[in-house]
Amino acid sequence: MKKVLFTVAALGLAAGIATSASALELKVKGDYTVDGFYIDKGMGAAAYDGGGSGGVQLANDFTNPLMRDVETNSDAWLQHMFNIEAEMVVNDKISMKSRIRLIDWGTVWGEQDDTDVNNGHNMSVERLWMVYKSPVGVWEIGRRPAGAWGLSFVDKATAGDRIFWGSGKLMGEQLSAYAFYQKMVETEAYVQETDDMDNDYYELGATMKGGWGSASLGYGLGLNNSANVDIYGISTLTGLNTITAYGYETTSNRFKGVGQFKFGGNMGLDSEFDYKWGEKDFTNNVKADQDISQLAFIADFNATFDALTGHAMYFYTSGDDNAKDTDLESYGGPGADFEPLYILTGVFGNILNNDQGTTNAWGAAAKTAGVNALVLSADFAATQDLTLHAGVGYAVADKEMAGYEDDYGFEYNAGAAYKLVDNLIYAVHLGYLDTGDFFKLGTTYKDVNSIFLASHHLTMSF
């Protein structure tokens, strides 16, 4: 009898699950892109992985006699990427969202590892989180989009482990608010006898909308204690214990805002700022504490006249020209998602925003020095399917470092995008950088190299 009851119960449970599953609604969208790149003076640009490789050869090495007159070879390659964004709607209150990357960004043709399950860069669940529309607002819990806020200016699209609350329609259509907690680094769950060695971040903000546009303000607090223990080593000379790294705790604040204003019917001003301040406190008295003061700002005036749209943009990130004091003033670049110029701010120039990987001398120097830049660009819708682009930019360092010039150079861009059919677009980009003398890095390099980049992109979206 018990077996019969268990069988009936199991069948009932299976039927219930099947009934629930059949009621689910699945929404799917995504994109597949094939890119081709050519850089006339490359450093293995296709290998860029954010960890030190890739970029362009901005100058010739003066200190190495064997490299003074060596011509840098060009780089050319094809790559592709495939993303899927899925939403599983359980009911009108609960859903699950995800972003699945079947082929990672920048997977080069010929690597043949797209489906290698041991390759952590491909076939990965990049984001996965639950959305709950509660009576007191919308809750999003899990690994959700992070890093992006306001304009693309200082953004790098990432994922973060967050408990996020948004006001939804509680405050009306014109006013909204949000707050979240994000776990940046978890340490004490893995290391024995540690206490409060985590990196946590808290943020809240509000947005006002109207016929004039929108404006947002936000405040964030970071408590980074993940490195608050001194690390010791054995001296090879004395055999005695010596301190090789100083533990520290960092408390950082940020105040940020974004405004997108409309006026004159066909004109607008998009602006954003991000100011960070705080202190890096060392646990050992041998090393002085460091003050944090960093600023980024952008103003983009735009106007549309029939088929022509123009932009006049200025952007700034603070630099630091004094490595001897205790102040940390370098903002660190305008963000990987920000690409108004194909080379200076493009993902394969990696000069101002991605700093060509952390070990590249030119990118690391530019990241420290900060930037003042002006960009003028125009887009013309020649037909319903064809859009043309042209742009010019000039950039200098925010801080003129000792022995350095401050000129990053002029860049000239031209491009076109053509809609072959619905959901399928082909684009071509041409960029030329008249490289400035900053990249001689004082007297380290003899001559700077002008850079030419050509790329084409075929994108299918669904």
C-alpha cells in the first residue's frame, strides 16, 4: 500500500511540476557578432585579455639598441562573440533573468576552444538573478548587471553579487529611487582565523524625470578590508622575517550625478560626474596613510537637424603627478564601455580607458596622468539603411608628469553602418592617431608612431 501511495504522490508531484513549467513564459534576446581588425603597428592586439597583453606600439624603444630601428609589424585577425539574454517569467510577480555567453568577447578565429568546458571564458553564465515585484518595490537578488550607471562615460559593464531594491512606481512616474548592497570580495569564509576581511559596497540614489529630461544623484560607500593583514617573508640575505607587504583598510565615498537635458526641440546636453574621496589606512605605522581624491566629468552637447546629428564633447579624469606624496588622485581612466574615438578610447587601442593591460607602459602612464579631451563628431543618415560617421578628437594629460610632454595627440575617425536586412547590420570603422609626444615617456622612447586602424563588424541581433 505504501508503494502505491508513494507512486501516486510522485506522479502528482511530477504532474504539478509539469503544469507549472508549461505555464512559464520564456523571453529570449541576444546577438552574434563577427569582427575583423587590422592595426598597422600592433603588439599582438588580438591577445588582449585585460591582464597585460595587447594594444598598439605607440613609440620605438630608444634604450634598446636592437629595437631602435625595428619596424613594428601589423596585426590582422577575425573574432566573434555570441550572447543570449533570457528571462523566465514565473508569474506576474517573479521572474529569473540571465545573460549567457556562449562565445566570449574577443574569441579569435583559429583558437578552436569556443566549446572547451575547461575554458572559463566561453560558455559561461555571466549573470543570473531573481526579480521580485513586491508591494514595497522591486527586488533583484543575485549576480545582476553592475558597473553601469548613467552614461557610458565611466562604465565597464560587469556583473555584481547584489541585493538591489528599486522603488518601481511607489514614488510615481517622475521620481524613483534605488538602494543596493554588493559583495565585492569574500575573504573570511575561506581563510581560517580572519575577521572582517571582506570588501563590501553600499549605494543609494534617486532620479527625477520630466519634459525637460532627467537627473540622477547617487552616494556610495566602500569598505574594503580584504587586505588588512601584513604579509611576511624570509629575507634571502639575513634569513630573518621581513615585512614584504603592508596590510591596509580602505574607506571610500563617492558622490555622482548624471543629467540628460533637452532644450530647443532638437538639442540636448548630457553630463555626468563621479567624485571619490576617502582614506587608505595602513595597519603598520611604518607606512603613512593615503588620502583619496579623484574626479571624472563629461559634458556632451548634441543637436539633430533632420538626418544630421552632431556632438561636441568634453571629458576629464583626474591625474596624479606626484608619486612621493600620500595622495591618490588618479581616477584611472574613463571606462571600458566609453568609445567616442576608435583608437584613444577603443577596445583595441586600449590607451585611455583600458590602459592596454596593467603592465603596458604607455597605458599605465596615461592612466596615472589623467586626461582632458575634446571630441567633435557627426552622424548622417544618408538613407533609411545607411548611416555615415565622422569624428575628430584631441587629448592631453591632466597632470604633466616630470620629464613628460602632456600631448596625447589628434585622432581622426570615419565610419559607416548599413542595415543589410532587419536584425543584420554591417559596419566599418577607420581610425588614424597622430600620436602625441606624451608616449615617448620622457626619454624612454625615441620616436612616436602614428597608428592606423581598420575594422569591420557584422552583427545579427534577435
